[in-house]
Amino acid sequence: MQKKWKILSSSQEAINQLQASLKINATLCNILVQRGIDTYEKAHAFFRPQLSHLHSPWLMKDMDKAVTRILQAFDQQEKILVFGDYDVDGTTAVASMFQFVSAIYPNVQFYIPHRYREGYGISKLGIDFAKQENISLIISLDCGIKSTALIGYAKELDIDFIVCDHHLPDAILPPAVAILNPKQNDCNYPYKDLCGCGVGFKLMMALADKLGLPDSSYLSFLDLAAVAIAADIVPVTGENRVMAFYGIEKVNTNPSIGIKALLEKAAAKNHITLTGLVFIVAPRINAAGRMDDARKAVELFIEKDETTALAIAAQLQSDNTDRKEADSLITEEALAQLNNDPATPTKRTNVVYQENWHKGVVGIVASRLIETYYKPTIVLTKSGDYAAGSARSVAGFNLYEAIHACREHLLGYGGHYAAAGMTLQVDKIQDFAEAFEAEVARTIQPHSLVPELLIDAPISFSEINPTFYSILAQMEPFGPENMRPVFVATRVSDTGFSKIVKDLHIRFVVRQHNITFSGIGFNLAEKFSILQSGKPFDMVFTIDENEWQGQKSLQLKVIDLMG
């Protein structure tokens, strides 16, 4: 798929000023300025994150109310329920909070709603469970901000809620005794982009402060916080960057028993980065909820016995294998549907349906289809008597608004700019697909149907050396709003030693100004003719370190090339 290249830029004056104070490569200064790091002080905080940079939890609206209500529950020997969503953010948040509270108070349980029986967020089944267990306080994590009616129902049953959430609030807030969410309009908390586990982390900080507990009482959960930050695709800036930095350090030096078991089952031996958490740990946790019951993920993270933890990790590994097989098979079948439809090339959308596809992976499949057909995509399957599915968007297009415009054909829907879910009658699928196609065709800009490859900076091979890479590596952890820098080198020549590997990939050996680098380009074999032409070409890549037989060398991970 051809991509349009867009090279980012920043103020040359700001670059020069930063380079004068930092005394490092100008290309690196260009990237830092693009990311809002334009002074020595900001650069120092960025390159040397400190736990002391974390804000006081007492700055968050309702924190005092939340702590007071929890201490009241302790004093009155009330039963407490820690309730969280079934995804990575929810399960890590529940595991952290449950262990923190359990260490100081005995009457606490946890609850994870079942993805298919209860759906997302606060559930009536969960509240009824709390009533049955004589629970009078629920701490919800990564959910609750939109559950106004259900939290009202809990209040009628004399069950109080403390909501810890990071999703955008509606105009009407739930009747909770405290709502911890920095995205509330009247919340003055300085950092707005915490994940659900991060909001829970701040509550643990405040409780520890109030009770005079050591910092280790909550810092011990930083590895779980890092997993949540990685999986929930929140910006890796500010507090998230600090927590991710120290959480990854813990993952690599002293991980919790559960994370250690997952890494062992995944045979992960190298230094784990935030990207490693995204691709190794997060899918195994998510697979529990997609294929079976996410409660297993919490049980893994709170387990103290290594043998038992390994057994649970093996179950999650099996769930993930099943998830990958389902994902691969359904993607294949969905692509066949699109390939066999003569209208596919002219449509602005993809809508596919088959009744026996696994509901737990349709969102992943929608993302896979966009890799081949870059357009807003919906994958539907049978769910009970209805059709249900997930939608994914392309960059710059508001998917939720398009689905909202077609709501007359739906029984229910929800989501945001880039992703959504919906339920509809099976006999309405065709009507909905046609309405969705018409709405997207009417509103989408043509440029949104061509993938854009963002490039941080042009670079010369002569700049790429161990010192340059050492500073580049200190920009980790990489993630949203601090992605691994992408470079473009122009007028690069093939040395004649590049070759196709496994019919799909290219092993590069290329030269610019008599400096040679090797590298790998995954799924680029179709562009090998550009190298064979013998003419200079432009190449987009990231820079990696390769270790072979104890020797380290820099290599290029090639993303695209153009003759």
C-alpha cells in the first residue's frame, strides 16, 4: 500500500537555542522541539524522570472525599468491593488496588464483569453481587463515569461508589460519593491523560499519605501501571512517562510474580521496553477477557505462589494462542469477502459479517483489514439474536459521528473518534452498511483514504553513530506523543548485497556518502525492484541496536522506500 510521506518541522530558532544549551546533535534537538521539549529545564526533566515529578494526589477533585469515605469503611468494618473493566487497564488497576487495600484491611473483594454476559463497565449483575455479599462501598476503576443510572440503582441499595475513571464525562455525572477523573471540567489536576490504573495509583498515593504508609506501599505496583499505560494507548508524557519509566525498570529488575510468569511463558529474554509490554504482556492479559474470563488476569497479578502463577500464565498463554488463531482465520475470511466483492475498490467503507466469527476478536480483525484496505471498517458477527461488532477508523476521520448519523438502523452503539461498537438486527445489516457507506462518502476527505507516514526528521548516515543512538535510546519509553523517531535518508544506494528474505521481507545493505548500514524491511519485498534499478532512492526507517554473538551494532528498521 502506497503511503504519503509527511516530514514534520519545527522552529529553526528554537532548535538552535536548544542545541546551544544541550550541546547535542541538531537532528535530535529538532525532534525534541517538535515534542514540546524546547528548554534545558524541560530536557532535563524529560531525560532524567524522577518520582518526585509526580503531582500531589490531593490536587485531584474529590480526592479528600474518596479517602474520607474509605477510612470510614475501615472504621466501621464495612465490606469493600474493588470493581474494574475486563481489559488490561481495568484488570491491572483492580489487581493493584485490591492488593493495596488488602494489605491494610481484611474485608475487601474484587469483581471483573464478564465481557459477554455483562458487557463493558459497571453491570447490574455486579451491583447485585455486592448487595448479596453485604458490600456497602464499591471502588470502580477504569469505568463508572458514564454509569449514572446503575450507580443510582446502587445508591437505592445503600451501596456507595467511588469512581476512578479517565474516560470523558457526560454533562450529568453519576451520584457517586467521590469521582476521581482529571478530565472533569472543574478538576484542576495538572495532568489530564492518566489511564484508569493511573487514577487508581493516585488514590493509593493519597491513602498512603493519609495513613503514614511508606512509599513502597504503592510504588510496588508501578510495573502494573506501566503495563496499563502501554496497553491503553495513552500519551507517554508527563506523569505517564515517569510511571512508565520506573515501571519498566521494575519489570526488568524485580517484576511482580504474575508479570514474571507471563514473561517466562512468552520466553521473553531480552530487556523489556514499553513496546514489549504492548506486544508480549498486554495481548495475553486481554486474551483472558476476549476468549474466556478476565478474572484470571487479576488472579495472576495477585498470586503470591510462583508455581500457581505459572499455571495461570499458561492458561492466559493458551487463551492468547486461541485468540491469534481466531484472529488469523477471521481476517482471512473477511479479506476473502472483500476481495470477492467487485464493489470493494470503489467503496469508501468496509462492512463485513459472518455469524460464527468470534465476538472477542472482531475489533482486532477490523484493524487488520485497514492494513489492506485503508478505509473505515466494521466487522460484525452474531451475538445472541442480534448482530454485534466493532468499528475502526482511519487517521483524521470521526468514526463515531458517522455511526451516530446511521443510528436509525441500530439497536445500540458507543465509542469515540477512532473506534466504536454497535448492535443491530441481522436483517438490518444491509441497510446499515448502505447508510454508513453513504455517510462516509459524503463526509470523508479524499486524503484521509491514503495512509500518512509521519517522519520526524531527515538524517544523513554520517550522523548515525553510537553517541547519537545513546541519546536516542534515552528518549524511551516510546509511545503516543513520544513515538520512536522516524527518519528519512535521501539518495541512498544499494550495495548489491540486499536480498529478499522468506519471500516477504528485504534484508538491506545500503550506502550513503560511502557509509554503509544494514537493516531489515518487513513486508517490503514488492519494492525490491527499486533497489534492483541501480538508481538512488529515499528510505524511511527507525534506528535499532542489533546484538549478535555478543557484538552490538546499529541497524535500520526500514518502513518504506521510494525511487
